[in-house]
Amino acid sequence: MNKRSISDVDLGGIPGRTAIVRADLNVPLDGGEITDDKRIRASLSTLRILTEARWRVVLLSHLGRPRGEIDSTSSLKPVADRLDELLDPPVHFIAHTSGVEAVAGLETLGAGEIALLENTRFEVGEMINDPDLAGFWATLGDLYVNDAFGSAHRAHASTAGIATAMRAKGGDAVAGLLMEKEIQFLDEALDVPEKPFVAIVGGAKISSKIGVLSGLLPRVDHLLIGGGMANTFFTALGLDTGDSLVEMDAVELARGLLEQGGERLVLPVDCVVAEDVSEDAERRFVGRTEVQPSDKILDIGPRTRQVFTDILAEANTIVWNGPMGVFEVDAFAEGTVGIAHAVAEACDRGAIGILGGGDSAAAAERAGVADRLTHVSTGGGASLELLAGGDLPSVDELSDRSY
């Protein structure tokens, strides 16, 4: 990454300078209670390096999808409370995102303290990358630090726009420690991967991952396909998928990928089927040519797990994005959990295993193997963009590193 990071910044000098940090604190809430604080904890290293150097920190984040309207259920107040529990310096919550109220709330912020502004997506200008809104946020500090990898593929005012505005006024816009780590693994580590290079792609739809599939196929030794998208490939092969999810408008895409990939593109050979998606559904294990009209394909079968596991046992670089089935339901989670264990076992013997966030990360947690993997990304959409060989707009706008 030819972009400056916080590691390149001399944080010494006069205490009380102000850094604006964009973090990804978009955590799940249930009745106002945080149910998973991994993203909050992932942001702590960057916050600590600033507060220990006695910088004032103005923290920005979104939560949920309020789309320019104030929504109390998407308030960041619970996040501020959790941060205050996890960090030594005080964390203040400012119930405003912009304007004189936000500025007034920052007036008493002391050196080494943190203020979290309210949800950036309460602002109409956030998602359209409004330059006036970005410019306002840039006036609040001397340094902009983007540590929100989960939003790196979005050109929003608090990600790309503020970086542009900060550089325009002569300031520095740099990557945080988490952002730097994510890009190192997902971009630099995969630039010249150690062979054999195996990718696992699952999830429901080909159309949402066509860029990833097309970008990975020329680079991998094997591309393992699972999840609902496998059904569309089955249809492209002329197989009956019963009552399963199939993207009919993506069948031609699947056919083209099959021709492009040849033997490198590996489809399931058997599957778990049932007539409904429930814990007490009657499951059957069938070959991919044995699916009945009333069947729904809901997981990869045991023979496929073994085929995939054998391939992963030989891999030296592995990337994984997307589950192998409806893993949220225990009855159809065996395929995804089995693959998670296979990736972990590969990492145990020295392979590089990278999970591209989202459901894959949740699957690794569920399988109890997340701490055995080389890297578990915090950003699903951003990791997909990098795996597809694309650019991240908010990273592009950071200050260039000079050598």
C-alpha cells in the first residue's frame, strides 16, 4: 500500500492536537444492547496510540442505515458507553454530528480524551459524499485517520470526502492500524500468493460476487463453490435443482465461468436437501443429480466436504468468502463449520488463511476456530472489492507515502 499510515506520523510534540478518526463501529444491537463488540475492540489499537500520545480524538462512525434521518434506534450512544468501559481515557458522547452543537460539544475535550459524534448517516450529505459536510468534519482536527475498513469501498463524506478535504487544507490523511493490517493481508499478501492458492466462495448469489469470481479465477489453482450460488452453476450444467434458490438471470454468467475455469472451478458433488428450512426438517444426503422437485438444496454434503478438505490440505494460501449453506440453522451448518475447521487445520501447518469478513467470519466464530486463522477481515464488502482486484475509494484519497 503506497499510502501513509499512522505508523508514519510523528505523534510527539505538543499535547492536545486533534485527530479525526473514522472507525467502523457498526455493531449489532438488540433493544439498545450491543450483542457483538468485535468491531469496537478492533478499533482500540489506533485509539490507544493516539490517546497515549495525548492527542484529542474526534471519532466518527455510522451505525445501521438511517439514510439521512435521525433514528434513535441507530444512535451511537451504546457504542460510546462500551468504548468508555474498554478504554482508560474518558469517552464522551456528543449527540450531534455537525454544526455549532457538535463544535460546542468538543470545546471541553481534554488531551488524551475521545469524543464520539452521533451517527454520520443521520446526515443527508454523508452517503452522497457532500463536500461541505466533509469540509466541516475536516475543520475539527489536524490529522485524519481512516480505520474503517468495513466502509473503505464507500465514497462517503466521512471516508473519502474528508480525506480529500484534509489534504486540501495541508493536513495529513492516513490509514489507521486496522486499515493498514487489512490491506496488507487482503491486497499485498495475495499479490504474489504462495501456491497452491485456493479460494472458497459461497453465499446465495453469483450476481453479487461476479467480480470476485472473475477476478480470482485466473489467479487460483482451485476455486471451490458452495452455498446457494452453486445451484445456479448446477442449472448451467442442466441439473435439476428442485425448489432451490436459483438466479435464472445469472445462468449464462455461470456457464461462462465454468468454461473459463475448467477443472479449477470445483462444484459440490453432493448436497443436503430438505423440503423446508427449519431445525426439525427431514434432511437427506443426495448426489447433485438426485435432487427431487420438492427439495431445497441447503448445504454441501459429506462427500463434498471431503473433496474440499482434501484440496485445502494441500493449499498454502487460502481465501474464503461466503458460507456453504444456510449455516444460521444448525441442521444445515455442518458444511460451513467443516470447511472452517479445514481452513484452520491448513493454517495450523503453516498455510495463510484469510477470511473475507461477513458470514465467513461469523462461521469461523461459530466453529471456534477464528483464533487459529491468519486473518479474519472486519469488512465484507471491502474485502470482496479487494479480492476482485478493485480499488477502495476512501483508501485512494489518503496521503501518498514518499520514499
